[in-house]
Amino acid sequence: MKYHQITGIDKPVSRLIQGTVYFTEANKDEAFALYDAVFEQGCNTFDTAHIYVGGECERVLGDWIRTRNIRDEVVILDKGAHPIDDRQRVTADDISSDIYESLERLGVEHIDLYILHRDDPSQPVAGIMDCLYEHHQAGRISAIGGSNWSHQRIKEANDYARKNDLLPFVASNPQFSLAEMVKPTWEDCISIGHDKDAQAWYQNNDMALFTWSSLAGGFMAGRFSRDNLDSFDDYFAGVNINAYAYEDNFRRLDRAKDLAQEKSISLPQLALAYVLNQALNIFALIGSMTPEQFTDNASALDIHLSDNELAWLNLEQDTLSE
């Protein structure tokens, strides 16, 4: 495992972040077994959210941390202020309500990295940043960030925070994958995988990126092909087909398959390595369901892709020269 330090967090943060959205009270034993295994493999950072399964994911994660007595070793990445019933909730009252409820569900006194799950550009950044700073001062949250916030809004928020001696965002949580998100998976989701302006801003500011859906909802794992799209009828498959199933992405997938075969690695390892080899401060959120899947994902940390290979995979050049 590889780690990096994030301003405001007093523990190293693993470059791979294990997701919790699939685990509830119904499969709690399975969750505990997986969390034990990935923790033994060096993953000390776990992603959860107030909106996930009515809070069950937070409760299960909190129970695991408590029964193992490892709170000082684990980094909790939690998210709040997600819309509910089409109501935007990026307000001081909603942020505070979610923080208090998440702390109660997790059974902890503070959240290491608290990320706003969505943005509401109609809300001035002043009230948002003032609210987050109050919770930081009270010891409830250590560091903060934004999920699906544009880099322009993050800059605006941080300009205000620094001008007023408050706590700035130290992390952003956008989608990033080799496959281009042609249409948002869900409303107001932001991808920077093919946004060169956003990437340049993040690189120039050295902001940590906690990227989600590195495999583009299974697209970059080879789940979808040009001729099987009509065979899927579940909701999540439809969401990902609508977002990623376009010819340029199938061309990227074809190239990724060829290069993975040449390097004797799996397609998911190649796709994850593409994300991790960017000239950005990336921490990748992954949804491993078994210890073996996590082991395979972790091996991507040691796979080097050259600038030439990255450009070819992304259709920026026609040949893979030596």
C-alpha cells in the first residue's frame, strides 16, 4: 500500500479507499470480514456517506471500527448534504444536521475528512464555509472537501476561507476514469477525467483528488460491449450505459484490453493504473467486494504507464510508439 499526508489529518491516508455502500446490517458479517482483510493489506481509509442506505453503511463501519478498537488508525471519509426528494440541502442547517447524525451513527467523536456530497451554486460560499469552520473548531470534523463541486466553486470557497482565516477545502471528490462520462450518471455529478482545465487547476494547486468510479461503473472492466447493451435491464447498468457506452469509449476499451494483455495484467488493473498514473494527487475510491478483488486492485499501485501509453489509451495519438 502507498500513503500520502493530507493537511488537517494526523494519519497517513492510503492511496486506495475502500467503499462501504454495499454493506448493511443484512450482510454485516461479510462487511467485517472484508474490512478486516483490506485493513490487513494496508488500506486504512474508508468512504461512506450520510445518504447511503439510510445510514446503515455508517453504522456498520462504526461498529467494525469500535469492535476492533482501531479508531486512531482508521481514516473516515464521510459525505453529507446530498439532495433528498429533489430538495437541495447545501445549507448550514442541513450540513449541521447531517454531521450530527453521521457522528451518532458512526459512534465517533470526529470525522477525519468531511466532504459535501453535492454543491448548490445558488448558495453563497460564505455560509457554507462558516458552518464547516464552526464544526471544525468544535472538533467534529478535521479536514473538508467537496464532492461534485466544480474547481471554480472550490476556488471561490477557498478564497473566502483564506480571506477570513477559516478552514479551506483540501480535497475534491469527482469522477475520473479512462472512459469519458459523456452524460452525468446522476444529476449534478462532475467528472474531470477529460476536463483538461480542471486537471490543470488541481495540478497547479496540488489538491488531493478522491476520485470515484475509476472503472466507469464496470465499463472499463469489460462488462459492456458494443453488442450486449440491450441485454441489461437493471437500473445501475442503465445508468452506466447512458453515461459511458459511446464509440470513443469502446475504442479506449479496445486499446486497454490490448495493453493489459501485453503487460499480462487484468483489464481492471490497467484501467485503475491509468487513473493512478496521472500527474495529479489522486486517491482512488474502489468498491472491492472480496479480499481477492482488493489485492488485485492494490497491485495497480505498482503498475507504471508511460506518458506515451497514457496518451494512446486516451485516443490522443494513433500509434503506441516505443
